[in-house]
Amino acid sequence: MLDSSSRKNATTDTALILYAEISPAQKRAAQRGVQAGQLSRIAPGIVSSLPPSDWPALMARERLRVLAALFPGAVLSHRSAFNGGQAEDGVIHLTNNSKRTAQLPGLTVMLWKGPPPAPGDTAMLGRELYFPSLPRLLLENLQPTRGPNRRSVGREAVERRLLDTCDARGEEALSQLREQARALAPSLSLEAEFKVLDDLVGSILGTRASQLTTPEGRARTAPMPYDAQRLALFEQLAVALRATPLVQPPAVAQTEAARANFAFLESYFSNFIEGTEFDVQHARAFVLQGQPIAERPKDSHDILGVYRQALQPSWALQTLASGEPVLAQLRARHADQMQERPEVGPGEFKVLANRAGNTEFVAPQRVRGTLVQATQILPSVPAGAARAMLAMFIVSEVHPFTDGNGRLARLVMNAELSAVGACRIIVPTLFREEYLDSLRALSRQADAAPFMAAMQKIHRWTAAFNYQDLDDTIAQMAACNAFERSPAQFKLITPSQNSS
């Protein structure tokens, strides 16, 4: 209840006067204001100096005060509690000592007969309106419901909340939540609802046969768990790729020398993107001329690993497998690529989560299943540029290994292009930010357009050079600002633009 000082302040704003918050003398004064036409009666126990047109907004703004005043001791319940206390379509649900419906301006209050506040329920705004504990909230939302104003969100929504809880707080927290619900259910007469909750938690924790029905739940409890949200993202990209005609320039490196030069530049820039930075002539010396690099042996082998897979046909033409074979394929490719870095586990899928900035990649326990499920989408996308983009994004977004994922993703992409006789793609240093920004837009906002546009742009750029003479190609790329770092200071141009 409000103390005397709160009662005194309650009438300072005549926009909303709640009789439950004021003293008897103040209440009589308010009633005289109604008789004099200075105040208007909104509902029993509520008056206001505002015109009726303002009442819906007033009820929305002061919803909790109003509910506490009209229904003291009520518990915010069912779908209203599940949504954090917000009204849904102008309806809010409360558990009280009777079942009825109350109409307020812009708000319908559905009251359900049920238990009073229980241990764990908390008072809201210091008033006699309570928010339920999480166990009570979940149990109530498993109650069967019918009619247009369904009070419960139902089993699937509860399943998703349990999955989110497990992801956010861990399996031990989910187990504790179940035990709290077990202790609470008898006092709420929700034993049947607890049986459903118990089955859902057991399914998530893997202690019983799965009874989960949501895509996220099926993904978690599959024999090979996968990331359902990532799978939906891959399919969304596939839809865009199927519907968009893509530029696909033919391979321009037709001689053995040109292919070696192209593979060198592909590897050089791919490693530079990932922070393995060498002067291009220095890198050329140890990649193409075999000069040893005593001071940076591991970095030089990173470039050699990508160079080898970009040049050797057994790697350069190896398209991404679909389904379970992709697991052995990627492990073998990574083992070869990173063979000189035993500290990163060449060929071994990650065991710790990895992230880049605000993007957290697929969890280690879901890597295998996600790769298997995602690569099954590949055959539905046209071979060549479209399939190359999807294959690259799958590997990039799953990030299956501790290190080397970006380089691996670009090798996978280029293998899809080489397999159809198309030009491979080089991502130069100056294009790094645009390339990564487009990946972030796809990963975080599910916006495929920037990624597709960026890859088409750089595909055209790559195909504009003649790779027969490496000195000439490096000079042309330098003139096109390929080796620059700042997109704010430089613009990436093509050889035709440069000559004009």
C-alpha cells in the first residue's frame, strides 16, 4: 500500500487520480471535482482532468498504476507476462481471485481466477501488482487455451524460451529452473503443465527422447546438432542467388605462368586480409623463387599453403561436397593449408567458440551438423558464381576451425569458379573493408544485396587484368590502388579507368 506521503502527492497531477492512492478527504474532493465538471470519471475509482480523446494514451502510459489500483494483489500473467508486461492487441492478462473482463479506454483487462502471488513473484513499482517468477510464467503459458483472446502463448513459444535460457545461462541454470517449477507447480495446481515442462527441459538437456517441435529445438536435438538460425540465413541467401542473374567472367589466366602468377596474387591478398602482411616483392621471392624466410617462417608458410591450393588442380578444382562428405573434405583442406601451424589444430574442428567483433560464429558443438545441413542447399543453386558465393559464406559464417577460416572460405569460393571455367576472385587490400562490411550486413541483418554486389564488383575487377607478366600485373594493380589500405583516401579503379 502507498504511505501517507505518497497519498499526499498522488493528487498533485489531476491528469490521473486513482482513488486507491489517495486519502478519504482527497477522494471526496475529487468527487466534488467530478460533480463540478472539472474532472471526468474514466472508470470506477479513476478520474481525470484530461479530455476523453487523451484517455487511451493515459492508460497506456500509466498502465501499471491503474492495474494495481483496480486489481490489488493481481499477478501479471500468461502471455502478458511472457511478453514482459506489455499489452498485446490492446489486451492484458491478470491472475486474480475471479474470472471477468474489464474495459478501460484503449485497454481490455482479462482477469483469470487463480492463485495469489507465490514465492518468487515480485511487486511492480512498489505496488500491489506482481510480476510472476520465471517458473510460474512458463507453467501458466503451458495451460490449454481457446478462443480469440488466447491467454497462453503455448508449447512452441515456451520451448523457444527454454532454448534461449539454456543458450544464455547454461544447462545448469535450466536444470535449476526445472526444479523450481517442480516445487512450485502443486501450489499453483499446474502439475500437468509441469509434466510438459519437464519433458521439454529433459529433451533440451538430452536426458530423454526429444519431444521438441520448433526448428531450433529439432536442430539442437538432432543426431548431429546444427544452428537453425544460420541454416535459415543460408537458405535466404540461396533464394537471392537463385533469383539473380550474375556476371561470370571466364578465366583469364590460361597459361601455366599466368595461373602461377594469379595463384600468387590470390594468396598474397587473401593472407593480407587476415593480417599476414608482407611486401609484395618480398612475398614473391619466397613463393615463386624459393628464397627462405628465416625471420617469419610460419607467416610465409601461410601464404605458401593458400598458393598451393590455389594452383594445384586437385585443390583448385575441388568443389564443396554436399552433406556429410564435406566434413572430411574441409578437414583435409584445412590440414594441408595450415600444416605448418600445429598450434591451431590443422584439420581439427574448433572446440572453443570464436567471434569477430560482434559476430559470434556457429558454436563448436553445432559445426558438423550445420556444415552438413547447409551444404545440402548447394546443389539447388546454379553452379559457378552463385554457388561460389554460397559456399564461401557457409564456410565463413560457420567458421569451423580455430584459424584460417577466411582464407579457406575464399579457396572454397574460387574452386567453384574454376570448376566451371570462370575467373577466380582476388580481394585486394583496398577492397577489404567493403568486402567485410558486406559479409557483416549479410550475417547480422540478413541483407544479401551488399554481399552480392561487392562480389560481382570485385569479380569484374579481377578479370580485368592480364596475369601473364607478373611485374606488369603488379604495376597495374598498384596503379589501381589495390595495395592501398584506406578507402577514405583511395578509390579502387580498373585498368581501363586507369588508362583513360
